[in-house]
Amino acid sequence: MINTESFEFESVYHIFSHVNGRELIFREETNYHFFLKQLNKYILPIADIYAYCLLPNHFHLLLRFKSFNEVGTEDEHQYLMKNFGDFLNSYAKAYNKKYDRKGALFLNTIKRKRVNDEKYLL
């Protein structure tokens, strides 16, 4: 079961998303490189990435969010989600421009599972 609870600082998550419909997120090798470049730009400042898996129609990330003292605990989720939204939007806009397509590339929300034990990692 996928947990839709809020993101929290200092927590480890398995995050994944799927393409909208039957398209591909990655059509060619350069797509993978650009995705990783955007991941570094938007997600590395807020999280340590432990592992990732990029498949033609979806991706998985295993990461631990960093803590930011200037952000109150009630704003943690919004702060972290903004970076994910910016990340996925930047990739989708470039992808749409390159392949002359319109509309949403990813499903509406990213899915996440908080990792609470080592057993889940196996």
C-alpha cells in the first residue's frame, strides 16, 4: 500500500512516478542524462539520493530529505513538494518541446512510501 502522508525532513522515502498513458518518459539516452541533470539541480539541494532506477515509462528514487532550520515543521511538506514539482515540470517542459507534444507527461502526483526499516530496502 502506498502511503500518501506528508513529506518530512530527515525521513527516508521511496518515491516513484509513472508516465501519463502509454508513452515513454525516456525515448533516447539523452533523456536519461537530462533527467539526472534536473534531478541534481532540484532535488540534491534538499535530499541525499541513495539510489535511483530509471525505466522507460517510470522512475524510482530512494532518498533522505535534509533538514532546513528556516522552514517550520508545518511547512515541510510544501517546501519539499515544491522542489519535486519544479523538477518534474522542468523535465516535462523540455521533453514536450523536444518531441513537439502537449499535455501532462507524468501522472498527477508522485507516489511515496516512507522507509521505516531495513527490511523494506531489501
